[in-house]
Amino acid sequence: MLIRPQTRVLIVGLGKSGRSALRFCQGLGAVVSVSDAGAAGVENAHWLAGRGVKYELGGHSRDFFEAAEVIIVSPGVPDIPLLQEAGRRGALVIGELALAPDYLRTPVMAITGTNGKTTVTTLLGDLLRAAGRKVFVGGNIGTPLTDYLSGPQEADWVVLEVSSFQLDMAGGFRPRLGIILNISPDHLDRYKNMEDYALSKMSLLRNQLAADSAILNADDPMICRLLGENPPLSQRYYFGTSPGLEAVIDGGRICLTKGPAAEDFQLPATLTPAPNPANAAAAILSAGTAGCGRADIAAGLKAFRPLAHRLTPVAEINGVQYIDDSKATNVGAAAAALGSMERPVILIAGGLSKDGGYELMRPLISEKVKAMLLIGEARFEMAAACRGLCPLELHDSLEGAVERAAELSESGDIVLLSPACASFDMFRSYGERGEVFQKLVGRLVGRLAGKAG
């Protein structure tokens, strides 16, 4: 066991993950302290004091780190020098996934990739439930793994969305079924280069054994190259558009060739817009590999409801469709959204740049976009990368961009919010950004509906 009664544990980061880890460690009898560079405020101080925890808020001090035997780091915390020093001194520096080998009694399906993780995690949970399995769905999707570890652990499967940050400190974490969806530029502010980021994603399979399974995207060149260089021990099953794979994507149909559910599945309308067929193929193949039957998978697909701010139709005003894709916080997600558009696009993009790489969108912008309206800190960088492809405008607010989009659009157009950037320069989250967009479009409905375009 990593943590015994009286083990000195430091929790770094007091978000949802940190609070859950704190409760779990106190349940094991550990002596817990907390260090958070932010989180200052009376509410946090009262919560920590009420749990008898020594804490520091608004910064990190060496004393807290030097006193710890085990340090559990929340996913959003960067690799600060104090963590490196603690590791060299002999402290065990881990993330919550590294607790699984010692404390988790339920087999795990773990999903990673640059885009589509939450959709696949949610859909896979629905498919398993439709087959009568008890499921815990959590991880990076919102509910920390340590919440499940603190309980009776009565599920048949734990289905986890895992980020690259979590994998970097996952220790001996071993999913019974590991799913890698895709790898495209993201978080290059945290990684040395694209290769380093990709290797972080591929580390999901590092500890798998021959009895385990890996579900992989055969259409992703980075995944295929790295698999060839470092083949895992586990059994590999592929989804993609090529014939002969275990799950073949054929438009809005998935042809499953493996397991008791081997069958063609017609996707519901909620899953037919790209890139959702690939997400559905990964989930269907995973459920089939886990022994779910055809009828159960079909029922789970039918019951699935699309997640918020992911290519969400908001309104159609005088023939112009407004779509909220605020969850597109990186270039790969925005490119996938543009690739799915079949009508001329007025693109609202920009925000807080995580990795640049906007030039990768140039072919799609040239083909699909009739105007770009750019907001946020990244608007100048994006404009430089995309200049000459279509008319470009810089706006100081999302409100200004939405108003201008309404002026520029004509019947048959799509106004698409797909930022390719994080939201934190202007909003608390991508969710808030999407909600503001929807409210602004709602105002347009009242003002423009029934008028000539």
C-alpha cells in the first residue's frame, strides 16, 4: 500500500480532484496537508480547517513539500521545481491514477486522445448500462477516480476519461481496456514538442499485459507510427475507414466484425455528424470487446444524448444555422468541426492559445469558410496564420463577433463558434463561453426572426 495511517501526504491543487484525493487519504488515516497556488478565499480556508488540514493557499512553500512522504498532484498543476526537488529527495510524486494498482478492485476501461474523449466515455458508459452492467463513469470527465475508491466499489466496470496530464503521473496504472482515439496538436505549452505530447498519450498502454485489450484508431498516422515503434503487449483492435478492421466506419454506419455483437449498426442522427462516427466506432468496438450484445449496443446508441457545446445546433434564423462548438479548445477539434460542415461557414474562433498550429487549418478554411471573426488573445496569431484565405476581422468581444456574423451571413450559411483555443482569457470555461454564445444567438432570434436576411 502506498498510503498507511500517519503517512504524510501533500495534496497539490485544491480543485475537484484535489478535494476528492484529500477525503480518500484521510479515510486511510494519512496526515494530509494542502498546497495550492490559487484557491485563496474564506470558503476554501474554512473547508480545510474544518477537516483539520494544514494548508497554504495562494502559493507554494518549500516547507510543505519537504515534509511530505507522498505528494498527489492534481492534473492542472504544472511540473514546478518544488515537485522535481521532492522527487529527487525520495518523496513519491504521483497523480490519482497511480493509486489504482493498490486500491482499485474493478477492471478499468480508460479513454484518451486529443478530441472526443468525453463523448466516447459517456457513450461507452451508456452502452454498458444498456447491457445491464453496473458502471462508474469518471476521471477527467468530472468525477474523480478517488470518489470511487472511497466507496464500496460495486461496479462491474470503471470507465475513465484520462488526459495526458493524468497519464504523466499514472505510475503503474493498467487499464484492462485502453482506448486511444486520435492525436493532434494540443497542450504544446506544457510539452516540449508534438512527439513528447503523443508519447504521453501512448503511455496509456505501457503497463498492459497480453490479456488486456487496446482499441486504436487505424486512420491516425501518429498512433500507427508510434505503435510500430513501441508495440504494446496487449491485444490490438482497430476502428477506422479501411475494410477489414474490427470496426469499419461507413458514413453513418459502423460495421462491427468482432465479438458477440458483430453486426452493422446504423448511427442515430445525434452521432452521424463528423467526427462522431469515429467516436461511436471506438465505443461500439470497446463494448463488443467487453462482451456486450448487439441488441444492447443498439439500445445504448438510441438512448445517447449529445453533450453540450459539441457541435450543438442553437438556432436557425432566416435560413442561417448557428452552431455552438465551444468545446473545440484545440486546432484538431476545430478542424474536425470544419470538416463536417456542408454549407458555407462564418467561423468565430480565437481565445487563449495553447499550442498555435493554426496553419494546419488553412486547407479547411480555404475550402469551407467565407469569413473569419477572431476574438481573444490569440486573434492576432490566428490572423497571421490564416491571412489571405478569406475575409478576416478582429473583434474585442464574442458579442461583437456574433453581431457581425449576423450581418455577414446569408440564407444557407452556418455561423460556427469553434474557437481552436482555450477560453480562460475571456471566460471561466468553455461551457461559459458556449452559454454566452447561445444567449447572444437567442437575442438575435427575437430581433431578426421573420425579417429578410
